[in-house]
Amino acid sequence: MKIKEFFNLVLGVVKDWHVIVTLVVMLFVMWAANFIITYKKKPRKGKKGKKAAPAPAPKPAEEKTEEKKEEEASE
């Protein structure tokens, strides 16, 4: 078999619609399998409106003692 005849045979096989459809289907199957293997779910985002409000900061101890002293003095 000469090289020219070989290339004509290969070109005839590649142009056949059976080969083209099979190639397209196999590429789709490989893409789908790769997608399924590497698929990761994104974490759910919580609702923004239901966050608890931060507690108010407690007053320093020195202010409380001064307030008590003022209350005692005014009585």
C-alpha cells in the first residue's frame, strides 16, 4: 500500500458520519464525567436580616461607683 492510498483511506474514515457522531458523543461523555467528578457545591448563604444584635458594652466599674456616691449624697 502506498502512502497516497493510505491517506485517502484515512481521509475517507475521518469524513464518515459515523466516526464524526461517535467522536462528538465521546467528547460530551468525557466532559460530563469530568464535570461530575470535579463538582463542588457552593456553601449556602445565610439570610442577612436574622443576625443577632451585639450586646451593649457594659459601663466601666469606676463610673458605677461615682454614680452610687452621687445618689447617696443627694439622699
